[in-house]
Amino acid sequence: MPPIISVTNLSKTYGSGFQALRNVNLEIRRGEIFALLGPNGAGKTTLISAICGIVRPSAGTISADGHDIVRDFRAARAKIGLVPQELTTDAFETVWATVNFSRGLFGRAPNPAYIKATLKTLSLWDKKDSRIMTLSGGMKRRVLIAKALSHEPQILFLDEPSAGVDVELRQDMWRLVRTLRDSGVTIILTTHYIEEAEEMADRVGVISRGEIILVEEKAELMRKLGRKQLTLQLQAPLERLPPALDAYRLELARQGSELVYTYDTQGERTGITALLRDLAAAGIRFKDLQTSQSSLEDIFVGLLRERA
Amino acid sequence: MNVHAVRAIYGFEMARTRRTLLQSVVAPVISTSLYFVVFGAAIGSRISNVEGVPYGAFIVPGLVMLSLLTQSIANASFGIYFPRFSGTIYEILSAPISPFEIVLGYVGAAATKSIALGAIILLTASLFVPLRIEHPGWMALFLVLTAATFSLFGFIIGLWADGFEKLQLVPLLVVTPLTFLGGSFYSVDMLPPAWQTVALFNPVLYLVSGFRWSFFGQADVSVGASLGMTLAFLGGCLALVTWMFRTGYRLKS
Ligand SMILES: Nc1ncnc2c1ncn2[C@@H]1O[C@H](COP(=O)(O)OP(=O)(O)O)[C@@H](O)[C@H]1O
Ligand SMILES: [Mg+2]
């Protein structure tokens, strides 16, 4: 199946001369949840804005569902819904008016039943006649989501959906995102919260300083780059490690009461059996042990450090 | 053509007008009435007739033009400036809508409002002085063309402005003086000869003159020149706004 979004050799240099995107190539698969992960200022919003037609690319091409976003902007944009990072709303409009406005703007005939259902899903129905300025930040975020969904888009962009959002809304949002995905909508979210990508995404792209440095299935990414750590609680603390164990690159932690062994899950052998045997030979005894897997965050930090 | 989108923008702008009914309709009516009291009654009692028309009636077309120009510019410039300022413009920019449709929605709404306002002022005026309209068709044409042209001009100012001061600057420093000096309250014949020549460089003079002709059948310049000037200005604004959208001027970084 052809990708639903395809970005080719995209670069963006702002008027200030700052290059926010460097030769970005990216394909988003139909129906997936894609998390674009990167620190602040990496270029996530710029990339989304370029795809949505808000920022003019300096070079490169973009297509959405097969439609070039410049030549065939009507068809391309009609497919896309965008929830922006900033809480930009019309203060004086009512919720009902602003959401219906969005639907019209995106070229769809009025459909009060659909808008009503969308507002209900987002727990906004009892606020439908409220002016937006009277709503809380979280409610405004919901309004922006309702606006983005008003024209029944096939592709939904969520730019930093969890920024400044309470737990309840975050959970509501994640539930909604999954429901949308199940109905065939492709979702691209940007975040610098790793947990969000880890929890939600099918695939993860990492962007740093305007470059996509990695795109990977989340599971694959975890497997490929994931390291595991074995922590052994010792019966008696150690001053230093016997030289016989040098090859394992062990670390002593908690004033010598813990031994930490880091190993690669990808390796043919983890070396755990040998380690335990050599520990016994060296007379080091332990009372307990745990293993832990590195989170996306660890992977991410590792990746960025590698490139720095 | 994305008809739903044009309708959405137009409806949004008209809703904004309804919310600010007091300042957008009542205020101009009051200021027009004040002009009548000052110019029509106070000065008009000294100037009986201008070219055979009672002074009170003579200033009506100029007054309508004055409001038409300032209100068209104010409405349209604010209409597009505000979403730029608040950030809600992102939605317009990401929607499947062409620049022409955006202009149609915003400028159409601003022009509609101005035309309604022009009609209200005419009605208000008819309470003060007996009015006759010799060429109603032309009157309507000038009304619509002027409202559309200056709403488009206002739209351009709203795109150009990068602060609220600039939004006020052009209307205050350029348009209001040109309107006052454009023969709203006098006939160019009443000026000294040298100033008559200067006045001919004022584009607003042509609008007022043409509009007044449609009422009383007499003008400072020929109707053709008036119409030509209006169309030329409209053409210039269209070219400018096309260029702005093509280059993304102050809309897209
Ligand atoms: N309009 C602009 N003009 C100049 N620089 C900009 C503009 N918008 C963003 N930038 C810069 O581009 C970089 C990327 O910004 P952005 O895409 O917002 O990053 P992110 O969304 O990943 O935090 C930042 O360094 C930012 O300062
Ligand atoms: Mg951002």
C-alpha cells in the first residue's frame, strides 16, 4: 500500500536564516499511529506546518494520500485535520459555532448530528453554547480537537497533545486516538514525552536539529536498541571488583552493595550464565536480582548523545 | 470552488458584526447625524445652495462615502488582522481554500456591512433633508464598487500591519484626510484654481464626484473618470493581494 504521507527532500530555512529542517525524508503508513519524537526546537512543528500548508517549504515535495500538497492542495488538505500546539481559539465564539465553522472551512456540508457526536465524545456537549474564552485550558484543547475532527479527516496531526494537559484529558485523548485509528484514521503526533510515544505509537521517528535521525517500529526499536540491566543485590558490600571480572564491565552501585551488569538483548549470548558462574568462583554471593529494560527515553538520550 | 468555506468565513465575519452591533452600526449613525447638525444646519444656513442643490442635501453623498471608506477599511483590516494576531489563522491557512475564496469571504462580509451602513446613513440623512436620487442604478453601482474596493484595500492593510498601531495608521493618516479633502463637504469649484488642480490628484475626489452625480446629476469630474478611477484602484488592490498570497507575504513563514 502506498504511504498516506510522503515527504521527500524537505528543507526549510526561515526568513531569519535559521534552517529548521534539513533534507527530511519520511513516509507515514496508512492507518498507523506515528510518533515524532524530539527535543524542543528540533523542528517537529515546522515539519507538521509544512505538511499542512502553514509553512512554505524551501525545498522538497510533500504528498498526502497521493495528492501533492501544492499542486493539488484542495484534495490534500481536505484529508487532514490539525490540532495545533498552541491554544489558539476564537475567544468570543461559542463551541458549537467554532466547530461548525471548521467543518465548513474544510468544504463539508453541515452535519449537526456528526458534530454533536464529536462534542459528546470529547465531553464538550454541555459546553456547546459557552463562549470559548470561558473555558479552561483543557477544555480549549478539547475544542481544538473537535475542530480538527469536524470534517472527518483521514489524517490527524496532534502537535504536542499532552502539553499542559491533565491526566484525565490525556487518557480521554489516548482513548480517542485509538478509536480513531481503529476506524482507519492515520495519526501523527509529536511529543517530547517519551511515555506518550511508548504508550501510543506503532512507529517512532526521532528528529533532532531538523534531521530525522531514526524511523523504526516501536517494538523493533526497543529490541534493537534496548539494553537490559541485571542488578544483583550482594550479601556483603564490595570495595572493588576482582580483576577476573573486568571483561563484564560491571558497575558497583549503592556503596558497593549492588552490582549492575548491562547486556545487549540483541547479542547471541547475554553472558549471564558465565557471569553467575564467575561470580560464584570469585566468592561473591548475592541475595536477590532483577532485570530492567531501557525505556524509549534511555534509547533516545543514548541516540542523541551518540550524535552530539 | 469551496462554497462551504466562503460561507463559513462570511458567516463568521457577519456574526462578529452582530456581536458588535453597537459600535459597528449605531456609532456611524450617530457620527453622521452629528455631521448633519454641524455642517448641514450650522454651515448650511450660511451656504444656501451649491450648484442648485441645498447644502444639507449636497453633503449627503460625501458623508456616505466618508463612512463607506473608513468602515470598509476598518472592518476588513481588522477581520484578517485579528486571526493573524491571535494565531487562529493557522486554520484558514491549512484549509482546502484558495486565496480568492479567502478574499471573497472576508472582503465580501466587510463590503456587505459597509453597503448596509451606507443604506442606513442614507435613511438617516433622509430624515434631515429631502433627498432625490437621479440615477439609482449608478448610485448602487458606485456604492457596491466603492465598498468592495475599499474593503479589499482594508484587507491588504490587515495583511500588511504587524501591530495595532499600523492598523490605525493608514486610515488615520491617509484615508481620512483624502476623504475630507476629496470634496465631501464642498464642490471643487469652490476652491481657488491652484487647489482645484491639486484636488484632481486625490483619488477620493473621483469617488465622491461620481457618487454625487448619481444623486444630483452634476459632478466635479466626468462619470467616466470616476468609474475609471474606482476600477483602476480595484484592479491595483487585486494585483497587490494576488502578489501577497503568491509570496505568502506575512501569512506564511
Ligand atoms: N517563524 C520562525 N522564524 C524563525 N525561526 C523559527 C520560526 N519558527 C520556528 N523557528 C525555529 O525553528 C526551530 C524549530 O522550531 P519548531 O519546529 O517549533 O520546533 P519543535 O516543534 O520541535 O519544538 C526552533 O529553533 C525555532 O526557534
Ligand atoms: Mg513544536
